[in-house]
Amino acid sequence: GDSVTQMEGPVTLSEEAFLTINCTYTATGYPSLFWYVQYPGEGLQLLLKATKADDKGSNKGFEATYRKETTSFHLEKGSVQVSDSAVYFCALRQNTGNQFYFGTGTSLTVIP
Amino acid sequence: DTGVSQNPRHKITKRGQNVTFRCDPISEHNRLYWYRQTLGQGPEFLTYFQNEAQLEKSRLLSDRFSAERPKGSFSTLEIQRTEQGDSAMYLCASSQFGDPSPLHFGNGTRLTVT
């Protein structure tokens, strides 16, 4: 079945460091891919999305490129801030279905 | 856009009791989802509505769980005869019709079964 695998955390970085959170997926066909972020005490929010191969989603300095050849959608940011401390979830949705499948989440802590 | 609203925020109940949660989606969204999230895990799909029709239900969902969306607006999730294993965060999300419309989540209802 469809699934998403994320790198395990927690991840701790110093401010202005480069961030990569790995995400790979297993799915038939051509799913849409998403990154959601959950800040402390808040609900999940959409961070970015990509709907087809080679699409790049971007928002708030974060980027992720849909790589069908490697079934990956890694999240990157060039210079993290303390305010980026949160849990990040990779997710997929089949265009022929209704369910979203989420990874287990990666906790990021950015220290000043 | 007032966002997805869930009530209550927290619920503590004794094992064996019934509980009901409410979700008010974004008004123009006709898709509504219930998810469950436990500590250290991602959201796990429970059920999905399109308007008032419940179109999908997780095969992992116990018969003790039931959800309704009677007028295609708000939804309720009821858990009967709660068990300690039901303790989790219950998340509601909504989206517009169309692909791939992303999910908009509420802040969740945290259930603790003692």
C-alpha cells in the first residue's frame, strides 16, 4: 500500500544552519506530495506541496522537489531560524483516492 | 476563513464511557476527514466525508467508533465504551473539492481514557 517514510529525529541545529529532512514514498501512479508543519501547541499547517514529477514546492524559505526517479520529496532550507522549531510531516495523496498518508514526523529544534 | 474548529480541546473520561467530539470545518469545504494521532506518530486516517456522505472508513476502525455529518456541515465522532488504547489526539481536517486540494487541520481534541 501507499506509505511515506521520513528520517527519524529529533534534529537539532544551530541558527542559520542548512536543513535537510529526508522523505521517501511508496505509491503506485503519480501521487501529490506535501509537507505539513506543526508548531508547538498548534494544529498541522500546510507548508508546501508538489503535484507532479520535477515540481518544486516552496514557502517561507523551505523547498522540496518531487523526484519520481528516487521517489523522494526531501525538505530543505538554507538558513534555519529559531522560529522554525516544529515537527515536520511528509504526506502523500493519490489523485485517484481521498486518503492522505503521513510520515511519522521529524522534530526540529533550532538553537540560537 | 475562520479555520477548522474542534471541541472540546481536551477530554478526560473513564474507561467504558462514551465520548463525542465535534468538528466545524471551513464553511466552503465539502470534504471532511477525521484522523487520530498518537505521540511520536503521524496522523492516521479514520474516515472521510464528502458533503454528508461517509465515503471511506479505515478498516482499522473499531465498530465502537462512529462518525456523522448530518447536513454536510459540522461532523461528530463518537467513541463508545472507551478503552485506554483510545487515548490520542483526534484531528479533524477539511478541504475543497478538487485535486489536489490540501487539508486544513483543526487543533484537535486530546482524549485521555483513565
